[in-house]
Amino acid sequence: MSKRIVFTGGSGKAGRHAVPYLLSKGHKVLNLDLVPLDCPGVNTLFTDLTDSGQTFNALSMHFGFDGYETGKGPAPVDAVVHFAAVPRVLLKPDNATFEANVVSTYNVIEAAVKLGIRKVIIASSETTYGVCFAEGDKDFHSFPLEEDYDIDPMDSYGLSKLVNEKTARAFAMRTGADIYALRIGNVIEPNEYDRFPAFIADPPSRKRNAWSYIDARDLGQIVDLCIKKDGLGFQVFNAVNDTITANEPTEAFLKRYAPKSPITRPLGEREAPLSNRKIREVLGFKEEHDWRKYVPKA
Ligand SMILES: NC(=O)c1ccc[n+]([C@@H]2O[C@H](COP(=O)([O-])OP(=O)(O)OC[C@H]3O[C@@H](n4cnc5c(N)ncnc54)[C@H](O)[C@@H]3O)[C@@H](O)[C@H]2O)c1
């Protein structure tokens, strides 16, 4: 069913693929961002989400000029997808990264639920698993990385995402809204598969991403599945593709390259160490963009 979706950060790396995916499923989208998105049929409302007043307004406006034709004011919003963020460390001073991500996410979730929007999907991150932006060579506690892991980032970006998950949980408890946090893996755009031969040739180089990734278009599918699936309250979902970015079977690979991290359950032969089992089982995710389709046999 066609939904009216406010998407934040749609002009960015992930959003510019996820938004067209949502349009292809028949949804209507308004993009909230600081910079334009080149996507026919999608208006970008220039909004600074660190400002609560702007955020409340942006979630209660027309999506475009056609909204004025009804004479009934802005139509209700069915879901908010919040991807806008400072997307990693070392782009801004640490405190500015933390502040922007925590405040904007608080503002978006608060405005959404107080305006009566019952579905919010936020971008959390693989970095919450604590290794991606760690000082030095930190080991994962165990594999696979699943949603009940004791997340323990030490960097300001990963910490902001951990706090955002708590914010989501608090508002879901307070209001009964569905708020789903996606722990997104390393986002790969269609033109980035030429990086994979180097990933395969140098396994230690991908430890920080737990030898996992998410195709930006498959991320669009995950968002669409979250929009469709109601009634789960607060949820965390790993948002990654099915398989490990290596040629060896997963268990043998991990024993070799992550020997200090115990394996806590039998892993699928090529299962991604940052496991997507929950989105497959709960949401019905079926990946369309296995990296092997795009990478000559390494
Ligand atoms: N790229 C990855 O590999 C990756 C991995 C895990 C999680 N994530 C998360 O996924 C989301 C999307 O990541 P991305 O790679 O597309 O990032 P990106 O930087 O390419 O896009 C983020 C967008 O948010 C906008 N934005 C930033 N601050 C804003 C503000 N105050 N108000 C309004 N808009 C603002 C930016 O203009 C940009 O267009 C982010 O939340 C990021 O933290 C990304």
C-alpha cells in the first residue's frame, strides 16, 4: 500500500538509493535535508533537524505544491525515516558529531510521535558494535554480531548512535509507536563494487566492518519492509547483506582472522559475521545484490 513518508537525509549516500526504491514501491516521499536531492517527484525541504521548531514544522507541511489543491491542509504522514546525520568520525569535532546526531534524532522522534506519526525508522550503525572506530585493534566479544550484543562503542559517533537507540526505545515505551533502529553496515553504492577485490585480498582491512556490507538498494528494501511491518514496538535490526566479504567459509575465516572472538552458534556457510538473520526471519528480507554478482571471481 502506498504510504506518505518523510525521509531525512535523503540527499546522502544511502538516501539517494533508498528514496528511489521507496518511490518504485508506490510511496510518496518528502526529503528533509540541508542539500538538494536530484530525484524527480521528490521535493527537498531544506531543514536543519538540530532545530526542534524546524523539525516539528517540516513534519506537518505539504510535500509539494499539489498539496494545496485539496484545500484540506497537509495530509497525514504515515512514517518517518531518519537517515540525516554526521555519518562518521573525523568530519566534525567529536562533540559536534555527538551533539548533531543525538539532538537531531531526539527532535525527529519527538516531533513524529507528538504529531501522531506511529512509525519511525532511524539509522543506527555497525559502529555500535564497538570495533569500527575503536582506538587500536579491538576484538569483537563474539560472533555472530546479533541485535542482543552488549554494544560498547568508544568513539563519539558510535556513542551517538547508541544514545539514539535509547531515545527510540524511550519514545516507543512512552507512546506505543513503532520505532525501529537499523544497525546499518558499511553502505556500498552500485559503483563501489570495484573496491571488493582489494577487500578480499586484504582480510584484516575489513575487520572494522566485520567483513560485512549493505548494498544501498537492498537498504531501500529493508526500509520498505520496516514501513510495511507494524506492531513491533521498539526494535533493533542489523541492516546488512547475507554473506561475508571473503572467499573462505565464515567459520573457518573467523577462526583464522578473529581467533580471540568465540563463535556462539553454528554459522551459515557464508553467513555475514554481522548477521542479518533477524531481518530475514522477522521482515522477510531477500537480498537482491549479492556482491558476487558484481565482482569478477577474486
Ligand atoms: N555510509 C555508511 O556506510 C553508513 C553505515 C552505517 C550507518 N550509516 C548511517 O546511515 C545514515 C545515512 O548515511 P550516509 O552515508 O547516507 O550519510 P551522508 O552524509 O551521505 O548523508 C547524510 C545526509 O544528512 C544530511 N544532514 C546532515 N545533518 C543534517 C541536519 N542537521 N539537518 C538535515 N539534514 C542533515 C546531509 O546533508 C546528508 O545529505 C546516517 O545516519 C549514517 O550515520 C551510514
